Amino acid sequence: MAGTAAIGMIIEKLAYKPLRNSSKLTVLITAILGVSLFFQYTGQLVFGADPKSFPTIIENTSFQHSRSNNRNKPNCGSSLGCIADVYTQDNCIQDKDGDCHERRFE
């Protein structure tokens, strides 16, 4: 854990601190392309590029899968309900007095 914390602090200092006053897109691109690829390629150099498998601890068991069953219907219904709720909300933010102000997306 101490090693991981040290690596995180080094990455923060070298990759992210110089970009503090930059746009969010610059930091996002640095995170995705720079640091992520650095970790991937370093891992490939250290461990090799061939896939590694973990030892089997629990025996393989098969489960029945069906396209539709009664267990999935409540999940689907609640998901659709949440989506409908998001689309039907009014476009306002209430202040502490209860007055509604239009939400602005920047």
C-alpha cells in the first residue's frame, strides 16, 4: 500500500500538478493517454504481453440462462421508471427559499 501511495504521489507531481491551471480536457487527455498508457506498457514490460490466468479456486458451475424470466421484469420496470423520471423533471434548481431558478448548463 505504501508503494502504491508513493507511485500515486509521483504521478500527481509529474503529470497532474503542472496541468492544474489548464483546461479540463487537457487533464483528461493526459490521464487517459499519458498515465494510462504508461501503466499499460510498463506492465507489459514487467510481466510480459501474454495473457495470464488465475488458478481455479471454485469449480466451474453452469447456470441456466434465459432471455426473459419473471425476475428480470421488475429490474427492467424500475430502470425504465428512473429514465422516465429524469426526462420529466423540470429544468429548475430551487434555492433555500423554495424559488425555482432555471438550470444553466455551461
